[in-house]
Amino acid sequence: MPEHATEPHDGRRPSGSVVEVGTLAPSDGTEPRPRTGALQALMARRDEPDAGTVRVVDTAEQRVRHPSDVVNLVLCAIGVAVVMFMTVFAHGTTAGVTQDVQSFSQLLARILIFPVAVLEGLVTLAIPTAVLIELGIRRLGRQVVEAIAAAAVGLLLGVVFVLAVEQWGSPELVRGLSVYSRGEWRLTVPGYVVAIAGLLTAAGTRTRRRSVAWSWNLLLVAIGIVLITGQVSLPGILVTLLLGRMAGLLVRYASGVRSDRAYGPDLVAGVRRAGFAPATLVRVRDVTDDERAHAVDDPVTEVDAAGHVTSEVQVGVLRGSDATTAGDRSGVLDGRDGRDTASDPAAVALARSGEGDNRVYAMVDEDGVRRDVVVLDGDRQVVGFLTRLWRSLRLRGLEGRTAISLRAAGERTALLAYAARAAGVRAPRLLGVAESADSIMLVHEHAGGAVSLRDLPADRLTDAVLGEAWRQIQVAHSAGLAHRALTSDVVLVRRALEDAEPQVWLTGWEQGDIASSELARRMDLSQMVALLALRVGARRAVESAVSVLPEEDIGAIGPLLQSVALPRSTRDELRQNKELLKELRAVLVERLPEADVEPQRITRFGARTVIMLTLTIVAVSVIVTTINFEEVTAAVAEANPWWAVGSFLLGILTWIGAALTFVAFSSTRLPMWRATLTQAAGSFVALATPAGIGPAALNLRMLTKRGVATPVAVATVALVQVSQFIVTIVILVVLSVFTGDGGLVQLPSTTVLLAIGGVALAVLATLLVPAVRTWVLAKIRPTIQQVWPRLSDMLSQPGRLAVGLGGNVIMTLGYVLAFDAALAAFGQELSLVDVAVIYLVGNAAGAAVPTPGGLGAIEAALTLGLTTAGVPVALATSATLLFRVATYWARIPFGWVAMRYLQKKGDL
């Protein structure tokens, strides 16, 4: 598309185009005009030629917060935790080494007394003085204040750490951080060294400050000497340095650091280094209406041919000083036809793509040609690297290689742009690449007249446009390319004449793959069909794909129609239409009845897995650190092994009870043997799922495998769980009535009273508090609606209902009696109702905490219940562990065998 420069009234051609950028540009309403932050590049006419002068419209960020500082801060905190952990668990080794070198260190201290004294003086005075003087000479007053603040924060961190270790640290930790001096062990974490490390971190990097580099070297030498001479322990000095780094990084991130990005002269120098002679560079942003009023505050910077800033004024001032320019809306401000503004939809879409990590500039060179400049900043690459790393760890085969350095990111972006163009994909041509300051500039051909799908009116999404979008994807895939991030901002449609074929452009290839996998290409197809469905509906999107793609590609779309496989912007749009993916699957099955649309497992783990793993680690740590193993060992040595065997056999009985209930409530005939094996397999699945979830999932799987409709299968499983809850309550009531000493004469035990009080409070809250009542009804109403059809069917068959309830009784009593047998193994005896209450409450607590099999929560709740009932702590812990071994751990091998058998038979 030809570009035009504005000619002044006296006939002289200025060196740069006069363009308007943003919301002050007039619009006739016929074309979408997204807004940008830099609203205008007002290039006022001059009486003298200004050859070589470049006008830059941008607001430079003087200070930025580096995400790398946060990453390093977290790593330092983890480092402190690791050092403390190793100090405790490697205490024996460190104590032995310390004892061996004690005499040597005393001798060395006498020899090096003078060098050590000199180094201590240098560290105390010379390091902070030299660094602060250099910062003062460079007129970096703010950084002087930051360095002093970091030293103060470091000193405070050191003091707080020492007090915390003395107050709450274990003897092993205190001993590991201490040194033997003057006949006693002294906790040594030098607070002044923490302050110096914080000061040096906040003062800048070693490569940019000569005094900082020498100071770090001197500090490390001094630390090595005092470590060898035994004045500080190795764990203590490691913690000291890490705390100092934490203090400096914290201040750096809170205050921000001076930006090393390419702005103004550096930006112009980079573009010139790429082989272009810019006349104007205008920052392109997508902003909201609230920012329109601030348009006149954007600065216009003039950079001469030598790379020096010659002037800087605000847009509003420049507009007011040139009434002719401001008034000539038809020619000057819009570049005659309005097409060369940086606010055109293609430029704004480019700024929005890539999740906003890159800067985009609209460039007009001295010949009046319009191009786009994409700027990659070094400090932003850490965010992109961490995002891609997380997705590559979480997802299977959906992420390519990650690049953390600026140069690697720039080279990868350029390589993908060249590859897409060479493959025949309609994409903006990459014209040049250059590096300046901590940024890389990529100069692209401007997709003039193109509009992104986000901004394109719905009536312009014709079948021809949809078909062309699919053909562009086909061209890329045929060359082995995969895009991986198809969003509404990377798919552009060129506005053409009525009788012309539409042109679809694919931009934003930086996250793509060259030698892509089949999974990556299938992901592209799923992303495209979801993207088009958001604009034209599920049916029309699938029909457009069917008209272009072969059947095997259409069949591969369904399993990847998952939100996790879609880019973030598409997921955000899907939140407004949560049923769209289901509609797409339904249309795919309608078009291809043999197509498999069951979601494919593409995640290695999710948030639930992370939470479960974390809670499991915490639970195991708490159990291991709180159990007195000597007392437990003594109790186990005196335990009755026959009661332990009885506890295990009673636990096996629960499989039979659960199988009876499952068979009775099932809508289809199930073999009792297979149903029992399914319950046994649930014991194996419980190793990786929260309590109660594994058996229910296997029951549902078995029913669906035997041809039961999914809604009926779900209702059956829900009925089994509801019946278990009801039977549990009934058993508690029956036991309290028939095993007590007469409730009318003597009060029940404390355990029973606590359980009754808790139930009473829950009922009162449900009845009296509207918010609680609403929440409870919202939770139970779907279950009741789901269970009622099966329950009404079971009420018409009292025999099967009785068998099902009897199975629940067997299962619940099996667990209660197994728990009672574990108590009896250690010579302890409680009333059966107390044992039942303790078990049922503990099991409920385990189900509430999403750890595998309720690990940790059940042990803690059962032990607490037993100690509350009067059982000694050691015996309560031993009985709980025996019960868990008999009913959880010992059953896992049997569950694995049952799982393998049922899988071979096709029941699971």
C-alpha cells in the first residue's frame, strides 16, 4: 500500500511524514480504529529543512521493576530454607568436621591475625565508602539512598533471623549455625555482613559498577578467611550472604531500577543499525477511553543525525503552536487519507499480541514508507521464560524450547518469521534486526489495510474469509510449522474491494515451532476452530473447517478442545460462553459420527495435584516431627499381633459391604466378585486421590464400561454415597442408645457430647443463618435432584434397598471394629460408641483435606480423638498407625492386583 508524506504549503518536502496516532484522529465511522496511548505524532513544519532529525512519540519508563529480582529473591529464600534443613539433618557430619579442624583453625587464626584485622577494617569502612562515593560521583542520588536502605533492611533481617533461631530453632539448628569460641558455642550470623551484602546488591551489578565488583571480591576473600579461622560456621555464612541478597533484591524491586531499555536516541540508533532511516517513530498502544484525556501529555522527542536529543515538547504544546497543522485535519494530521496512522488496526493488533510483553512502534522513513518496529526488552524475557517453562512442565508436548536471553529470543523470533514467509504463509516480511542497549528491534513490513479478528465486524466474516484462514494454517502445517498461539490478534483480514478475494494474514510466530510435532499441529486446529466459533458460532466454524481440511484433521480436533490447550486471551473470551466447547464437540460428532471427542489427557499435573503433593509433604513432616518413635517402638513391641491381624481382616470385610451396596443400587446386573474387586482396586487408587474419591470414580467407570448411560451411572454412584452418610448417622444413634449405661440416668461420654454439640451447632446454623442456609441448600440441592430418580426406583424394590443399606452397615461397622481391634492390640478399651465417633469424625476430617487417602489429616484426627478420650499419647499414636497400616497401606498391593485384573477383563 503506498504511503504519503504531507507537503507543506510552500512546496518544500519535509524530511518526515506528519501523522496522527490515536483517538484524536478523526474517523468517519466506516473503519474500526482501535486507540493507542501515543495519540499523535505532530510533526510541525519548519522554516528550515531538518534532514536527519527523527521525531519519537513515546513515554520512556525511567525506572522498571525487573521480574528477575523477584525470581532471585524467591531462590534466595529457598536457599536459606535448604541451608537450615541441611544444617539440621547433616548435623553429625558438620560437628565432626568442626571438631577435627578446631585446633588447626586456632593456629591459623594466630598466624593470620594481622591480615584478618586489615580485611575486617576494609570490609567495615572501605567497601561501603567506595561504593557510595562512586554512586555520588555518577550523580545517582536515589541509588545512594536505596543502597543505604538495603543495608538497613539487611541488618534488620540478620537480627530478626538470629532472634527467631534462638527462640524457635531446634538444638541441632542452633548448634549448626554456631561456632565454638572461648569455651562455648555461640550463634554466629554476622549482621554487618548481611548489611554489606544488601548494600552491594542494591548498588548495581558487578559489570556496571567497578567499585561493586571489587567490593564483592574483597568481601568473599574476607569471608573465606574468617571461615577458615573458625570465626563463623559454613551454614552461618551462607545464610548471611543469602539474607543480604534478599534485602538488596527486595529494595531493588520495591523502588525499581534504572531502565536499560532502548528509548529515544538508543531506539533510533537501533533502527538505523537495522538499515533504515526513520523520520518518525510513534509508540503504539491499545488503551481505554479514560486515557484519551492524557494524550496531550505524551512527549515528542527530536533526535538529530548524530543521535543527540535536540528538543522535547509535549504533544499538546506542539499542537497549540501550529494552528495550521492542528486545523488541517484532512491532510496534515491523517497523512491525507488516514491510512498511515499508527492507530490502524493492524498495528494495534501487533501491540496486543504476545500478551503485551513487546513494544511496537509505527515507523515512517524519510521516503514516506510505513513500517512496524517490534522491540524486545531484556528485562521482560524472564517473564516469558517462566511462563513457557511452567507450561512445558505442566503440558505434554505443547511447548517448544524456551529462550531466556534477549539475543536467543530475538534470534528465535526472526527465525520463525523467516520460516513462515518462506513456507508461503501470508505473514509480514521481516526486513531487519538490530540490537541497542538492552533491547532488540525487529523491523517488519506493515500489513496495511488489515484488521484483526478482534476488531473485524461480524458481517465481514464471510465464508471466504473463514476458508482462507484454514488454508493459511494448512500451508504452514504442510511445511512443518506450528503457530501454537492463534488468537484474535494474530489473525488479520485485509480489507479488500467487493469483488476481490479476501487476504488472511497470520502474525505473531515467535512462540511457534519449525519441525513441529503432530500434537502441536492438532493444537493449532483446535485453537483456530475455537477462535472462529467465538465469532461465528460453533456450527459455522466447524463447517468452514470441513470445507477445507481432510477428515483425519477434523477428527483430530475434538480431543484437544480443552481450555488448557487454548491461549489465555481465548480462554478469557470463553468465560463469557462456557458451553461453546461442548457445542463444538456436539457439532463435530454430528458431522463425523465416528469421531472421538473425548478430551485427551495433555496435562501432567494440575492445581489439585500440586495442592495434594504440598499437603502430603506437610502432613508427613508434621507426623514425623511430632511422633516420639521411642515410645511408639516400645508400644509396638508389646502389642498383641492377633488383634492386628483381626484389624486387617475386618478392613477386608469393608470391601464386601461396599460391593453389596454397589450391586444392589446398580441399574444393571453386576457380578458380586467383580464388584468386590472394584472396591479393592479403590484401595490402590486411594494412593493418589483424596479419601472417598477413588472408589467412587472406579464405580462410575465400571458402570459406564457396562453400557450404563452416564447420567444414570452418576446418579447410582451419588446414591451409594448418600446412603453411606445416612447409615453412618443411624449407626451412631443406635450405638449411643444400645451401648450406653442409660442415657436418661447418666450423661453420654465426652466424645459423644462433643459430636452431638457439633451436629447441633451445624443444624442451628443451617436453620437460623440465611447465608449458611442458602449455601447448604445450594450444595445439597443438585445431589438430591441427581439421586432422586434412582432413589424412587429403589423404593419400589425394598429387597434391593435393604441389601444396599445392609452393605453400608457392614462397611461402616467393619471400619469401626477394625479401629477397635487396633486399640485392643495395645491393651486399650473404649466404649464402642466412642470408638465409632472418633473414627467417623477422623474419616470426615480426612475427606475434607485433599491429601491422598486423607494422609495426615486422618492420623491427626484419630490421634487427637483418642487422647481426648483418655488414651495415652504414645498408645493413641501407635493404635492409629496400626489401624492405618491395616486399612490403608497393607491393602494397596491387593488393590493393585485387582486393578490389573479388571483392566485386562475390560471392566475398568
